[in-house]
Amino acid sequence: MPPVFAHGALRLYLLALLEPGPKHGYELIKALSERFGGTYSPSAGTIYPRLAKLEEEGLVATHTEGRRTNYSITPAGLVELNRRREELAGVENDISASVRRLADQLRQDIRVNMQGLRADLAATAEAARSTARSGASPAAARYSKEGDRRLREAEMLVQSFRDDIRVELRRHAGASPVTPVTLETVKTVLDQARISIRNSLDG
């Protein structure tokens, strides 16, 4: 995959993120993740060495509050940022292009994974049909106690999935907004799951 940031672009973008006010490292990582719509989140090993380099160059200052180290842009850093405003606009354009590229790749990965899931479900459904054909008649199986048990189990699985995902979504939304990529992922996965389950029922 092509690099998300061109050489030196992340360094410049960190100065831009610090312009509104001081931030600690996690806040900078979170701000970058939100800017990329959740498609990319830089690691601590990516962010902190660049912040240390900016501090060495006098463009960023640090101060400690409790156990956190806050970073703030210095007057020299602001001069550097103002001098490179045009370059910063290019970085913003590159980020937008990267978001589109990463989102497209994520959608492709989802499609590939769902194709594999559909194949697995189809194989499982065929095996279940073969087992049913070799045993009781369809009418008998439909009303058997085993059939009732499987129905209840399937309903419980659907309910459990729904409850778990709702909890995860609400927990995430409490910290940051749900991204368009997450929403599209939910739609794609649920649509494909619905199709696969219906195919197994129709079979």
C-alpha cells in the first residue's frame, strides 16, 4: 500500500494539529484517526519520534500535567507553519485522496471476506440438507423437537449479535463519532449475511 503521508508531511501536519492549542500524544493520534475517518490510525511509534524531533528543532514545546506530556507549538513552530501554508493545503488534499483509497481497499477486503463467508455458509447449508435428506422427511424435521431447538438457538444468536454490536457502537460513539466507513461496513456485512442466510433457508 502506498504511504499515507509523503516524506515530511506528517511532521507538518502535527504542527497544524497543535496550532489550536496543546495536545498530548493520544489526542494527536485520535485527531489523525478521525481525520482519516477511521481508515488509518498512526501508532505511537510513528507519532512520538516525530514530536521529539520537532521539540529538538524548537518547533514544539512540552510540559507535564500529572502523568501526561502535553505538546504545544512554539513561536518558531508557528512561523514554520505559516511559511508552509500552501504545502499544508497540499497535505490536506493528499489526506482526502488517502481516505478514499483506504476506504476503497477496505470495501474490497469486505467483499472478498464476504465471498468466502458465503461459500462457507453454502457448504454448511448443503451438508445440513444432505443430512436431512438421509434422515427424516422434511415435514417431520420441520416439526421435530430438534428443529424447534435449532430455531431457538438461531434466534438467540441473532439477538446476541444485535445486542453485542449495539453495545460496541454506543461505546465507540461515546468517545468519537461513528465514521462513514464503519456505517458502510455494517451495511455491507448485514446485507451479505441476510442474503446468505436466506439462501440457506431456501435451499
